Amino acid sequence: MIYPFLLPDMKAEFKLRLEKVRNAMAEGDCDALLISSTTNLFYLSGCVFRGYLLVMPEREPVWFMVPPSVAPENAPDVFNIHKPEVIPAWMEQHGYPIPSKPGLEFDDLLYSEVERLKSLFPGREIKNASKIMRQARMVKTEYEIAKIREDGMHQARAYSQVSSCFQPGMTDLELQIEVERILRLEGCLGYLRAAGSRMELNLGSVISGENADVASPYDFAMGGGGVDPSLPVGANGKTIKPGTSVMLDMNGGFNGYQSDMTRTWYLESISEQARKAHECSRAILRELEKIALPGTPISTLYKRAVEMAEAEGLQDYFMGHVNKAKFIGHGIGIELNEQPVVMERNHQPLQKNMTIALEPKFVIPHVGAVGVENTYRVGDNGLENLTVFPEELQEL
Amino acid sequence: MIYPFLLPDMKAEFKLRLEKVRNAMAEGDCDALLISSTTNLFYLSGCVFRGYLLVMPEREPVWFMVPPSVAPENAPDVFNIHKPEVIPAWMEQHGYPIPSKPGLEFDDLLYSEVERLKSLFPGREIKNASKIMRQARMVKTEYEIAKIREDGMHQARAYSQVSSCFQPGMTDLELQIEVERILRLEGCLGYLRAAGSRMELNLGSVISGENADVASPYDFAMGGGGVDPSLPVGANGKTIKPGTSVMLDMNGGFNGYQSDMTRTWYLESISEQARKAHECSRAILRELEKIALPGTPISTLYKRAVEMAEAEGLQDYFMGHVNKAKFIGHGIGIELNEQPVVMERNHQPLQKNMTIALEPKFVIPHVGAVGVENTYRVGDNGLENLTVFPEELQEL
């Protein structure tokens, strides 16, 4: 077991993150966090273990390992416990004040898990630690951005092999399976980490033809119907037809961070309208890359994208035709769906080093979905693309 | 979108399941369930949608669809709503009594989701619907057993291709990737549904050599260390060495139900002790197949397995060597980890048509994990294997 938070060359990185979390705690009026979700443990420790992490404003963080996870030798601030119920006694014994407004992860843990942890702090006002952590994680460190960029490079290498693994007569699902294999061989860890309980998917989706407009109960922009009612999302198993588009929105996940990149292929030919919509998606990205500056209200991005689609007469197809998604992008990092959500009613200003995936897509009836998605970091002069790969419509 | 609960030939099946759920509600002193987890919606509807299902003892169940899910036309008892907060008014309007002990899914939903739903039933005693549903789902219907059997057949077809996709010099992960592809081509949906928040994994694991004894923070019997601290489970990316075992514990998931099947391969040669342990695993399964009758306490299975390992002098290697799992099996169905858990302190009697995966495995130092796992249904005369595939150690 590797514990990155103990590595000397990672100390500065985790100190930075801790500072961000403490700032968010102060903003959220919270004087302790007890963290145990995979995502937030990974953010603050660089690894996943079984146990708890206690963060307080003026104390060193304390790691509590629960078997089978074990505290390494000679690691101060890392302790072995058997259950979280011993934590209050540990705190008292070690001179830690009992927090008056402790935070627990309301949006990351099951109801029964939070209820169990609430009993450690009787009579206290319990805050939502998930909200605080989401806030802290929204603006990335340089290290995190480098991880996402690395992820994007792996994903680009996988995407460059898509055309060569297509065989005439393939279904969307058969193509997806070959792309999954390529991603895995490229180092994709094979697990898509997402916030909330509204995401169930393997490594992403391949959507072709009419399937682009089939609603999915999950939170994906262009869901697709899937092949079985137990998992109604993504490829539907039908043969890819000439004249239809094939949109690949396969997620990365090579190093604990994710990049989100969509590219579009077509079989044999594709309509002029679809080409026009695809170029409109690219033009929207070029425009947003320029106007998305630190301080720009996020809603401005959404509105500008809608305006540009309307100017081309493509508003009926923008972000879906029968079913329309109400966002054009989302934060991304450890989880696929982080803050901020790029939608009309989000007036928050962009901040430097936010990382956002922008996906202005169109669904053209009888053709399918077209468009491009890139993952960006917000820089001083606009967006920097972390998912560099040709954006043109490509023939399969 | 297909709604299996509306299909005429499925009506009897869902009536059966509803009856089981109502019995569990009566046992659990609960007069209404409001269900919204993927797993339990699928159990009671045969599909996943966005919305809520209201189950009461003496009323027809009511389905509430939330966009993008939509009620089909001419479907009585299926209604469109925009948010769960309208459900109490709907109930009043339609003459449904306000329940005094409604159940919400404490172990399936996030804390914030349950808190939101609790506000629909102010002042009421809220019961744990997850516990009730787990109880109802523990004993399967014939239809469900047929689905698991079908799943096992797909999985067996995939396993029959393992040796042919091995290439000398491969890592455990490279072999796993080829097996994942075969499973997906065979129809595996590619999403492992598991209860709780302690499971993160792609489609299963391939464990070779020393990696068999590396602890994972997840709830897997033989975890493995993985290749990245963000996902410390499974294959570790090392080349498969001659003289080591390669244990495949890849999960199915072809039709909404899962089967769990482990088989063991080796490269070039394997020690006599490992062969002996593998045969002991098979002997344990043969014995349990006979003694596991309706009414047998589940702890009896665990104890008998430990006794048989001890009789062969293999107790130090049983269910792990450095890290030991404390169970030898688990219920399985829609989720990988259903009730009952086959462990020492579970004295519940087996019931006819429970489906359980039994995995008496050994970790032999320097060799790796050996043993077999099958998924069984409990029948009147013992266990029926639903994962029929040769059990012998096989050379890669």
C-alpha cells in the first residue's frame, strides 16, 4: 500500500489542498470534517483506504485506518482503530476540542453511514462536508491539472486508434468494446468515479444514429437507450448505418483524475446539416475558449453557446432534439461531474484553474449526435485545452 | 424505453415479488415503501427509470416518473411528476392514507436524498426500506433463478476462451483486459452493481502470485493491490510468472442479474501444495452442495468448510494467508453482495431458492490464490450449481 500523503515530495501538494479545504470550512462555518468517502480521502491523501480523516482548522489532520487498512510504521498522525465510535475518546485523550459544527459527507455517504457518524457528535450542529469539499476541489492545483492533462494525452492516444479498430458491419456496442480495450491497454483504470447516485456506466458511451435522442434516466447529456432495461444508457447494439454519426464520449480515468473528451466519426457519408452543426460546435468552443476568463459569469458561457447555435438556425438540435440537456459543460477532476455546472442559472464567476469539460453538441434527426467535447483549465487569458486531438468529423 | 412491469406476460412475476415485499413490510412493521434506488426499482419494475415507486399493503403500487423518464400512455398507476414533494398531495387526492411508518432506503440512498424524502412524512416513524427490500430479495423467484443461470452460461462461454487469449509475457492486467473484452462481446453489460459504498471495480479481478495476499480496502475476499493508489484493488500489472496461479473472479451481469464464478489457471507448473489446496476447495464445495439444505443454519456451511481446510492442514492458507476474509460466500442476484453472508456468526437457516456464491479459496505463499467459486440455488436436496464450468486447475 502506497500512502502518497506521507511522501516527502508530495507534502507541499497536500498542504495546498488542506489549505483550500480549511478556507472552504471557514466559509461554510464548520470547525471539523470527518471524511470517509473514497473521493475525498483520495483528494486529501492521494490514496484510497478504509478509514477516516479528521480535519480541523488549527490542528494537524489525523488519519484513522480501519482494517484491512493499516497505519504504516513511523507515521505520526496515522492511527489504527477498529470503528469510528472510538474517535471522540481519541480526540479527548489527545487534547482535541470537541467540534461544535462538525461536517459529515451528506452527498457522498449513504444515509445509514452518516447517521452512524452523527452519533459521534451528539447535540452538535452537523454541517454538509460534501458541499465544503466540492467547493475546495473546484479550483485545481497545478499538480491536479498536470494529472488531468496526462489523462487527456492517454485518451488522445486511445482515440487515435478508433478508426483502425472499426470493421464494416459492426454495431455501436462492438465498436465500443474495442475502444474500451484500447483505453484499458493505454492504462485506463476501468472505473468511472462520479458524484451522486445517478450515474451507472462502464467507461463511457458510443452513440450512433437515432439512439442519440433516446432519453436515459441517468445524468448524461446524450444518454442513449442501452441494450437492457437494467442499464438503459449508451450503445443500443444496432449496426452502425452509412450516413449516421458515431459519437464517442469515453471517459478517461488513468491516474485518479479524469478527462472528458468527445469526438465524432461517421460511416461513409454525413449530411450537410450535420457537418454544419459539427462546425458550429467547434466554433462555439473557439469562442468560449476566448471569453472564459477568470471572473466571467458561468452563465455567460451557456448563453453565448445558445446564441451561436441560434445564429446558425440550429437551436432545435442544440443539446438534443427530442430530449434536451440543460447544461453545456461541467467541472471535472477526481469525479466526472464536479463543480461548476455550466448552465443558464449558474452566475458564479469562473476562477483561474477551474477545470471544466465543455460539450456543445447537436442531435440531427436520422443522423445522430455531432460535436466536440474538450476538457479545459481556466487560465488568465482564456481556456487551455487539456484534451488535444483533431476535432474534425472523421470517417470510420 | 421498455417497462417490463407493464408487459402482460410479466405481470405474474411482479405480483410474486410484490407479495414478497409486502410480507417483509409486515415483518418489518412498515406500512409504505417509497423506493427510488436503481436496484430496488429494477427488482419491482424490471427496469431502471428516474422516479419513485410507492408500495403499500392494500393498494396497487404507484409509479411516479420524473423527467426525462415519462409515463407510457394507457398505463394506469403510472404518473408523471416533477419532484417527490408532490407525492403526499397526490396520495391525499387519490384517497391513499398517510402512512404512519413509511420506509425509505437508508442503505441505498445518499444521506441528502433520504433527508429530502423524510420531509414528505413529517412526524412519522421512518423505517429502513433497504432492510425490508434486502429481506424480500433474498429468496429468488424461479424467473430470477433462470436469469442467474443464463448469466452463468454466458460467463462459462467467456471463461472457455481464457486460455486461448493468453500470450506468454502477459501481465495479469493484460490478461484481464482480454477477458473483459470477451465478457463484453458475450453480452456482459459492463457495470457491476453492488450494495454499499465499499465496492469500486471494473468487471472483476485477475489475481496472480503474491498479489493474492495484498489487502484491499474494498469488500472483496481476495482483493489485490491494483496498479494505482486511486483504485487499490485487483491486478497489479506484473508479468505472470511460471509457477504462479492466476485466479479469475470476473463478474457477470448480462441481464440485470449476476453470477459469480471463480476459476484458477497456472503458468507452466504449480506446487503440489497449491494443487492440494485447490482440490480441497473443490471437496468443500462438493460437501456443501450436499449439506446445504433448506433449514441448515448458514454458519454450519462456514464451520464445515473451515473444518475441512483444517483436516488437510491448510487452515493457515484458507480465505487468505496474511489477510483473511471472514466469509466464504454471499447471496447474489441483482447486486453482487446480497443476503445472506456465509460467515460464522450467521445462524439464519438457509431457505429454498436463496442464491449464494460459495468461494472457499486458499492463498499459497509464492504461488498465489487457488480454489473455485460457484453460484448456487438452494434446492430441496441441496445446492444446484448455476455456474457450470470445469473446475480443475487449468494450464494457461
